[in-house]
Amino acid sequence: MDKEKRKIISRLRRIEGQVRGLQRLIENEASCVDVLTQVSAVTSAIKKTGAKIISTHMKTCLSESFGTKGTGQDDFQTALSRFIDLS
């Protein structure tokens, strides 16, 4: 889990850098095309990070959560619905 956690933190730090770059683009009045391209890259990176978190959760925590009579499953389904914009 520690290895996966480090990978996720690393992804989030890269995203943080992308967001700072996006802020600089706006401050420097970059073209809308450049700004929207960067927004798209940040959005994609966030979604991929969320998918990695889900994958890691399914491999480790989910099986432990199901041992508590479905409570973990309900919580996970709610969080997953939020992530994929179904709720």
C-alpha cells in the first residue's frame, strides 16, 4: 500500500504543478485554446488519479470493508457514484 500511496501522492503533485501552470496561463493572458488544452489535461489527470484510487481501494480496503456487513460497500458505492457523476 505504501508504494501505491507514494504513486498517488506523486500524481497529485504533478497535478498541482499543472494547476499552477494553468494559473500562469490565465495571468499571462494566454489564448483560450492554450488554457482549455491545459484544463483538459488537468481534468484527465484528476480522473486518472481517481481511477487509480478506486483500483487501489478495490484491491486492498474493499475486501476488509465488506467484512462489516455491507457498510463499507454502501459507502464505497456512494463515493463511486460521486466520482462518476451519477448521484
